[in-house]
Amino acid sequence: MYGASGGRAKPERKSGAKEEAGPGGAGGGGSRVELLVFGYACKLFRDDERALAQEQGQHLIPWMGDHKILIDRYDGRGHLHDLSEYDAEYSTWNRDYQLSEEEARIEALCDEERGRIQAIE
């Protein structure tokens, strides 16, 4: 912040700001709300050309070669091009596992319950 004299003014600091929450406030009528706010100094540089390119989406790249789906190069989907090793049908960790009669009965009951819950929703 800059003061009226053009010099740098000291920002006001309030430590442990606590306020009483009024009606409709978080946590009900008489609860206290604690708020901690902090920030870091940064410099902003105005670059109108880059801002316009960003707004027009020129920074986006096609996802998996599909030009209909454009993502930012830092988007996590860019790393998800092949998930076949994680598909359940190709998984080998449980391929040879056989359920006992008791486990199969419990699993059938669970499937029935899952179906009942989905029908309610």
C-alpha cells in the first residue's frame, strides 16, 4: 500500500481476528468465526498481447490429438492417455482368486443391497 505522500505505508495487521457470527452466520447464532488472511507480495507485468492470446485460447493444445477437446499443457488429463493397465478386466491381481461359498453369499447380499439403494435414489 502507498500512503498519500507517495511513500510506502505500513499495512495494518490484525492478529487473530475473531468475530461473533450473527443470525445466518456460519455455525449458528452464537458461535465464533475465526478468520486468518495472509498474502505474499508479487509483481504484475502488463502484457496485452499475451493476455489477448490467453483469452482467445491460443495456449491450449489438443488432447490426444482431438482438436475438439483443448486443454492447457499443465492439465492433468494430458498424462492420462492410456489407462488400460488400470482397467478391472485387464487386472491380474484378482484373476485367480475364487470366492468361498460364504463369501459368494455375502457378495450376493451386498449386490442386492446396492441395487436396492440405487432404486431408492
